[in-house]
Amino acid sequence: MSGSIPSRVIENAKSRDLRVTLRIGKEGLSDPVLLELKDQLDSKRLVKLKINKGVVSERSARSTIISEIEESTGSTSVFTRGNIAVFWKE
């Protein structure tokens, strides 16, 4: 899938200059969080999200949340590291 993502998008996603604009808190992945993420993706196309510590502790649970976000928003996870994920929408 990374073959269809432009290299400039991947470079921007890995940049430390890209700020976290949305956090998933103790309530987990809720409808308001998904709506906000959709709005941000419509205006920015590249959104950095952080899953707060304590929400999930296992890597598989983070992967599940990221997959749910991709399906719900029609976006692609471009970069993940720990509790940070960057989503891109064409």
C-alpha cells in the first residue's frame, strides 16, 4: 500500500515538525473523535493523532484502533510509532 502513497506525504508524516492535532483519551475511540478527525482530514489531508497512554497497552489493540479509524474515515495510516499515528486522505 505504501507504493500508492507519494513520497512527500511519507516524509511529511515522519517529520517532527508535524504537530499532534487530535488525541484519543480514556473514553477511547468515540463518535466525536471520529467526526473531528474527518473534519481535519477534509481540511488538512495529513493529521497526526496520539492515543494517550493507558487507553491501550497492547500493540494489537492499537492496530485495531488504527484499522477502525481507516475504515471510518476513508483514510490511510501513513506512519505509526508507538502511540502516534499519522493519517492521510487523498
